[in-house]
Amino acid sequence: MEMLLMGAVLSMFGLAVTCMAFGAATRDSDREPVKENAAVKPAIPAIPAPRFFMDPSRQVPIEALLLQIENHVRLEQAAAESFLQAPDAARLHSRTTSALVN
């Protein structure tokens, strides 16, 4: 009976600690009380300009990218055809000659 009671007390203690941690994590720390004479801050954009892994000084023409993708597709199709002609575990797990490697 004492072990059951001890387990229940420890469970409640763990629940209380978890609730306090969750409350601290979800609380807005940047929220400040509004003052009547507070200066209005200028609006800051919430999301920066989209630059998903893009360096603006190094742009590649779309035609070059399409040629690389077509070359990759041709190499993968050739590898698949050679595997279908003679299935082998070594061919299945060999590296590709394509420049677009995972």
C-alpha cells in the first residue's frame, strides 16, 4: 500500500513539474504592460525576405539546371535498364555517376 501511495505522490509531483515547465515555455516573455506615454515602435516585418539557400550574387540560369536534371534522369534510367537486364546486388548498391547525388 505504501508503494502505491509513493507512486501516486511521485506521479503528481511529476505532473506539477511538467505543468510548470509547460507554462514557462508558452508564456510570452516579450509581452510588457502597456504604458500610456509609451512611444510607438515602428513595425518590423515578421518574416524576412525569402532567400531559401539562395545567394543573390550567384544565380544559375534555369536552362543549366534543366540540363543537369535531364542528364541525371538519363543516367538513372540507364542504370535501371542495366539492372533489369542483369539483376545483381552489386549493381543495385553501386554509386551513381550523376552529379546530383543525395
